[in-house]
Amino acid sequence: MTVSATLAANEAIAARRAAGQEVLALGFGEAGIPVHPLLSQRLVQAAGQIAYGPVAGIEPAREAAAGYWSRRGIPTDASQVLLGPGSKPLLFALLHAAEGEVVLPAPAWVSYAAQSHLLGREPIRVPVPDGEGGVPDAALMDAAVREARAAGRDPRIVVVTLPDNPTGRLASEESVQALCETARELDLVIVADEIYRDLVFKDVAFPSPAKWAPERTVTTTALSKNYALGGWRVGAARFPDSDLGRRLQESVRGIASEIWSSTPMPMQHAAAYAWSDPAELVERVAMARRLHGSVAKAVAEVFAAVGCEVRAPQGGFYVWPDFSPLRAVLAERWGATTSADLARVLLDEFGVVVIRGDAFGDAPEALTVRVAVTGIYGESDSERLAALVSNEPLEMPWIAEALEGLRDKLKALVS
């Protein structure tokens, strides 16, 4: 097991900057905006809370999380909620509790497969519907699961991401409904990672699997993306109100009791405030959504302009360009025939940090990379805050300069 590709990218960025080297940091998936002062105040006020809390989380935080989901069309009681120190440990505990092998969309966030491997299980990767992301194609999943079971394997869980990391795409209602029907037929638990839910760019009906398969869908979220609180480490899981849900919840609670005991108490108090959706924080998320959407779309256009295939991002802060149309020139000029080669050339020759596509389960020979756009929001909190509050973030001089620099580097790469 090696360090996660995304965290390794962050360390590489820091090392290069410490050495005085120029870096265009498009690798690490951090939200890139300053913490809201009201959230900082809540954390400071709770700093003296040092006792262990309940394994599942304190009641105010669980009630707030239940209200968060209920206001988004998924009625939830606090008894269905379990907190953890970030959504990653909750996801790992869920994979452990489900016991069987995991079905993943291809591509998918790097940690899903890594966590499966930590449990000694090889994930079953299923392509996503054409032009979409985050959800396996239902028909292909049906075939893959039946084939796996016929071969003696035991798939029991499917993980989906809405909207998706790494593609930035939001699966259609039709694809999610089809997946839910197939999961029910195959008796698969659905884990819906909705950590980017509040960062969908357009006001559209959100296709949460909990709407169509409420009895078997576990939904997870956290504060790391919409509020840029990645380092605070607090997340929540919502379990279905069913016998299956209660069994899973009790198993995850037992796992939590032996691994993290309880979520850090000060973080829970801050989370209780954030998940209550106060007006000031709702406005902050709206500004973040505008910033992410504007910059992600602009970055996608830069890649498209040099000949990449790239779908317009629909949520989060990622772009997923495919350099396949430029395969001949990349091979001839740089000897780049894989996504690993491409990422290496971008870093070594141009100082551009991206994550290679095969880290997300794409074929090694596919010339895809994941681009996290938040690295160009600014070098200081004052710059990042100015970009956040601006109605025209692309006009911020440092963002415009970064986009122009990226354009020049890509032209030099492929021309």
C-alpha cells in the first residue's frame, strides 16, 4: 500500500514550492477557500470539550445532519445518523460491515479501490454510462455481478459518487434509477458518496439513490468540500430505516468504537452549526459553487481548445480531460503513451501537477488526467477570499494569469 495519489500530489506540490520551483497546482482536491469566521468561532467555543462523546456522535450534531438531509428531500431521523472523523473512515467501515466485494464505477475516486484492497478484496470495476460519471452502467453491472458470482466471488456493495470525483459529472436520473433497480435485484447495498452534493452548478433535481432505493442506500457526506474544512475531519453517514440499515449501522458503530472511539468533540459542535444551514453559511456555499463552476468550466475550455476531449463539469471542482486525440504527437514528441507518462511530462517539463487517470481505475494506456481547479484560486487567504466573493472570479488577475499560463503550457505540450 502506497500513499494515496491525491495526497502524494499535495506533498509533491509542497516539496517543489519549498525548493523554489514554479508549480501550477492542479492535483490535490482541496476546496481552496478560507474557513468562514462563524465556523472558526464555533470551533474555538468548543475547544474545551475534551471528553469522549457517544460513538455515533452527539445528539445536536446528529439532529443537525438529519435536518440537512431532510431539507434536501431525504427524510431522516437523528437515530439514522452516525458521525465519523471524515467520510473516508466511514466509507472504510461500511465496506468492512458489508463483508463482500465492492462494485465501483470506472473511473472512481482513488480511495474506494484502495480501501477494498486493504480489506483483501479486489474491486469489480464497471464503466459508467457514456458522458456521465460516478455511477456504474446498470446493465453492465448486472452482467459483471452475475459473472463474478458464477465464478465464486461475493459482491455485496456498490459505491457511487454524486456529483463525481474525478470526472466532475453528475449522473442522470435515468442512470441512477436503473442502478437502484439493478441493485435491488442483485441484493447489493448502495453507498452514495454525496460529499459534493451542495456544489452542483445548476439548480437541477438531485438524483440521490436514497429516493429510489431507500431500504438499501447508505448516504455519506462531510464538511470538507462545501465548507473547505478538509483538515477538520468530520463526516456523517445516513443509514436506511430498514432491517438492513439497522444491521449495517450497528456494525459500523462497533467498528467505530474500536478504531476512532468518537469523532473529535470540537468538530462535532462546529458540524452541528454547519449542518443546520444558517443563512450566512448557505450564502457562503452559493459563492463557492459560483467560483468552482466558473473556474472549472474555464479550465475545461482551455483543455478543449488544444484538442482534448473533455465534458463540461457539472459539480465539484474537477475536470477530466482525455488527450487521446493527441496520442500521436504525445508519443512522438515526449514518448508519452500512458496516463502516467503524461502526468510525468506535465510535471517535469511544465511544472503542472495533475493526477494520472489510471490512479482512478482508468486503463493505463488511456491518456486521461484529473485536474483539480482550486489550486489557482490564489496564493493567500486574501486572494482566495477575493475570488470567492467576486461575481466575476475569472477577472481576478491571478486566476486570469494562471489560465493563460495553463493555456501556454498545453500549447507547448502538443504543438
